Amino acid sequence: MADLSHDEAARRLEALGAAIRHHDYQYYVLDQPEVGDADYDSLMRELLAIETEHPDLVTPDSPSQKVGGQVAPTFSPVRHRAPLLSLENAYSEAELEDFDRRVRSLLPGETVEYVAELKIDGLSVALRYENGRFVQGATRGDGEVGEDITANARTVKTVPHRLKPLRELAKKLTKDPDLFNPEPTPAGWTVAVRGEVFMPVAAFEKVNQARGEVGDPFFANPRNAAAGSLRQLDPAVTAGRELDAFLYEIIYSEPAEVAPATHWETLKFLGALGFKTNPESRFCPTIAEVVAYCRDWDEKRWDLPYEIDGAVVKVNSLDQRVRLGVRSKSPRWSIAFKYPAQKAETVVRNVAVNVGRTGILTPVAELEPVRLAGSTVSRASLHNEDIVRDKDVRIGDTVVIQKAGEVIPEVVEVVKAKRTGTERVFEMPSRCPVCGAPVVREPGEAAHRCTNGLSCPAQIWESLIHFGSRDGMDIEGFGPKIIDQLLKTGLIHDPGDIYALTVEQLVELERMGNKSAQNLIEAIDASRRQPLNRLLFALGLRHVGDRAAFLLARHFATMERLAAASEAELQQVPEIGEKIAASVVEFFSQEINRGLIRRLAESGVNMTMPGAAGVAGEPGEAGPGAGEADAGAGPGRALGEPLPGPAHPLAGVTIVLTGTLATLERREAEEIIRNFGGRPSSSVSKKTDYVVVGENPGSKLEKARELTASGQAPDLRIIDEDEFKRLIGRA
Ligand code: IVH
């Protein structure tokens, strides 16, 4: 591909883009993939490689942009060309029938048909396409003015960057088939569509679990999570959030003829253009069928992989819609049927206090089990002391609970009329219920926290789970049951003890055979070689998720340097803000944490980031543990074979090669970088992570020196071939 001329590259990119878009559509919209992951990845890799060689050919609608483009300073306002209306609500079947009567009275003598749809609980967006290309995404806002979320909308897998050309289906659907001759899509066609961006329940649970692991507050429900994700200034964050979108209306089309005459056809038309439309929408010739649809989904909604808060009824004929017209904020041709929030009454048996990994104490109401919104609920979080006070929840109270956003149970209110006088007021304990250490509530914080850090067994248990987790040190077989036994038998007290365990000790544990014991010891042993970013994440510093851990490890290169960094120095690292910086300093200021790190280093746990400044090339400077372990591939590994398990330190890293390498062909080196998940690039910019310098380097080296000297690229590293080989495990 390096040999392609500019024109050839452009043509190849066009073909690859079309193929990738087609497979995205098959996979994400239709759920009918035609190729396996490996074939898809190879198309994507080829596209990325050509774009790297020819950065000027990268277009905003390239599949590569699905991973997130530029970080925006703010969201600019967007005035909608036509207002994005809201809907009137109906809360009963009788109100649906009233709606039908009203509609028919305004259209005397006419047949009125409807389409019933699910009311997706997400965020309403408008997407504009010009000449079949996505050009702008905006939130609904107040209906008149929304926010520009184009870059974020691009990262939603089911938002097509390009529409499919209008061919046979469109011809059949439109009033003026000649518009499509001779071009498949009329030149100058602009269409704006409306739909709902939402977060599937599974993705919501995943996001919340990850947030819990770094001590970030949970999203209350998938709707908030979707809104929070779409309003991220960094589109790469949005891209990681697994958002989805159903489209359901054409807001306008220019020329207007390029649009169907009924809503039912509009849905098919949107599908033909490549949008994801909701498969549960129904054509309903009468209001009786609409009512049956709403009733049906009231029960079935708990089986859906996403949340709905009702159904939407729409008049099918667009001509009738025009004649029915709109009120100030909502159309006369549609109504939302809202399902009541599911509530249930139950009794608070007790209020327990949970201690999390970061030491936060959470009061949890233990309830008389009750069925609610598809599951049995026996616990509800009361979040913190203020909330218990505000709601005045007492032990023994009868309470109304509901699923906030239909997922997490919460106490709505106390049924005070049912109080008998025997209820007990809950007090937040002044000592940790697990270890007895004093509890503090820091000024400005709602949470109480155990002050015992890693000496608190509850925090120890949680931190051991986190330490061995997949994104942490990835110790296979190191799960809750083993951890329970190891703690009970006193074999371990904290993560520092894990590396002293022996097969002989493990076989003594219940249900632990020789083979499993050996496997676990091998897994523990292998985890010693994890790079610094994994170790940092595994240590569970507050607010330090895997991204922050990677940035810190790459910047500071060794645990020693990171531990010595001041808040100001930490904040020099791009993307590292006050909160993370303060948390890192706080962590290293505690003797218990410093002791733990010392013991880990003495056990041979790697404390360095391979390839980062001062590590591979200057072993003497590396922190404790340097030299004992190298997270690169071991000897004998085939060239370019990716490391098993955890992400390699090159994953996501941009590398520029300049000059001739003595022992590696350029293509070969690029292939290896790609295999490790990195990106070979042909031009040096602030975003470059490494410049590998061979013989007779060109202007790229000068550019790299300029950028580092001027402080514009503080994380850019200039390395030689040997260092590069150490990085890829070939030294
Ligand atoms: S139609 C003028 N259809 O519900 C027509 N809205 O309460 C406007 N919503 O702001 C909307 N699913 O965000 C429509 N299938 C659906 C919908 C839907 C969810 C949302 C939409 C709207 C809100 C109104």
C-alpha cells in the first residue's frame, strides 16, 4: 500500500470505505454479518494504513472516524430549520380513544390509519445529510435550538456516514421517480431525519460497572447515560460507550418529492437508506389495534434489550398530517402513550451499610422482597446520609419503591400513614462496620468514607478482586471464592502477598486440585510482567481508570517517577486533571500504599512502562523492578505475534518510522506495530507517540525535535531501532 499513487490510494479508500460501510450496516443495523471479524479487521487495517500514508485523503465520513475525531472546546448551538416538536401524552386507553375521535373529527369522512411505535427512552436527535453524506447532528434542545453533536453522532455505529443510494425502492416510494434518473441519488438532496440515540441496557450496566471501579458516580439510568455520553467533548469517550440509534421521522427533505407519502413507507424508506429503524413498529388500521399494541408492550417491554417509556401513535398519511397541523409545541397527528413508572410498596427490614473498594459507605435498604418491573427487588440503595434524611426513611417503614429509569430500584417515599411508632431512625455509623476504623465525611462531599484504606477487610476484598481483574493484572482463576479462602486462612492480607503464594499452600484449600493450584500460580507469575499501566489500574487509585493509568504510565515511565510527581507535574500530562492528580498524590503519600508497592517490586512485579522514556534505553534509570521483568514479548516469540491477554503498550499508540532500519523492512515494522494494535503513521504531529529513527532520517526527525523542544508534544519519544525492538519484544 505504501506504493500506491495518490489517485490509486483515493480509489482504494473509496472501495474500502464502501465495503466497510456495507459490513457495518449488515452487522450493526441488520444484525446479519456477512464476514467474520478477521476479514472485517483486515479491510479496516488496510484503510487505516492508506489513510496513514495519505492523511489528506481522510474524510470526516471515513469509517476510521467512528472512533472519535477532534475534541471540542464546547458544543455550539444549532438552530433547527424546522422546530423539533414534542408530544402530548395519554395515560389511559380512554385517552387514546379520545385522540382518535379528535383526529377523525378534523378529517370528516376520511379513513384514518395509524402507525404505532415504541417510545424509546433516549435522546432525541436530528441528523442532516447532504448529497447522501452525514453533515450535522444536533440534540433536540428546547425544540428550537439544540447543540451540535456532529462528531459524537459520527461515533454511533448505527448512524450511517453515508446513505445508501436511492435505487429501486426509492423509485417505488416517491411521488416523482424521474428525480432518480439518471443519478442514483439526486444531486443537492438534503434530508434531515429525527430519531432517538439510546444506550442498550447491557451497555449501561457495563459503563456503570466501570465507573464503580474507579469511584465515579453511577448513571441513574440508561437515558442519563446516553445523554451524558452524547454530550462528551471528547468523541473518543462517546465512541467507547456503545450507543445505538433508531430513526423514525423525516424532518424535511429538499427537494420535498424525495420522500414517501405515508409514515409506514417512511420507515421502510429510512431502512432502505441504511438507518436502523425499530423492528417493533406496527401498521394499525384502527385505534383498536393501537390500543392492543400499547397493552401488549406494557408487559413485554421488560424483555427488550433497551428501555422504553411508552408507545407513540402516529397518523399514517403525511397529507393528513399536514392538514391536521400542529399546536404550539406538539403535532395534532401524534400522541405518546406513557406507561406508568412501575412502583411497589414494601417494608424496610433494615438499613445495612456497604463498604466499597474506595472505602465509601453506602446505606442500603434491605426490603421485604417484592416483584417490580420484571424482577424481584430486595435491596435499594439509599445513596448517602442526606438522602436518608431528606426522605426520612426509617427501619420498619413502609415505603414506595420504583425502578429509577426502570433499572436501579430506589425508595421514592415513605408511606407515613402506615407508621406505627416502632420505626427506628437510621444513623450513619461513626466507625466502619467492617473494620471499626473511624469514618469521615469530607467537607463538600455527600459520602462517608472509611479511613482505614487498604487495612479495611472490605476494601481489601474489593481491591483484591480489582487487582486480579481482566483490565488489571489479569490473573485468571483469582476470583471471589479463592480470595475468600485466602483471606480466611490468612494466606494473604493484601495484593502484596499474592506473589508469595505457593502451589503447596493452594492445594490445602477446599476444592483446589493440584492442576488448578499450578494454573493459578502460573497466572500469578505471568502477571508480574504486566506493564506499569496495568499495575496502576490494578492498584485502584480513585479516579484512575485504564485510560488515565495508561497516560500516566507512558508519561512517567516508572513507578518511582510517578510516585515523586507533584500535583502540578501530574497535571502537565494531557487529559490528566485536578481530580486525578490529587488522587495520585494522596495515594503515594500514604505509607501503607508505598509499603505495598515496595513489596510488589521486591516480588519481581514490573514497575516500568516498556518503551516509555528512560526505560528501555536507560535501564539504570528505571524504578524498582526495572530489568527484572520486561512486559515485552519473551524470546522466541514469532515476529509481530501479539502478546496474549492484556493490551500491549503499543495498543492505540501512533508511531512514525523515519530513515532505514538495519534489521527490519519498513513494511514488516509497520505490520508488527499494527499487530500490537498501534498505528503506523507517515507524518509527525502532536499526536505522534514515538518516532523511530533509522539511518539517514529525514525531515520527520527534525519535526519531532521541534515539537518536543517547543513543548508542544511533551509525550513524543524519539527512539532508535534497538529501543523499538525492545518495545516489540525483539531485543
Ligand atoms: S415522534 C413530532 N417517535 O419522545 C414527532 N418520538 O415525548 C416527534 N421518542 O422528543 C417525536 N421514541 O425524543 C417519536 N418512536 C418515537 C419516539 C419518540 C421516543 C421521544 C422523542 C420525543 C419524545 C416526546
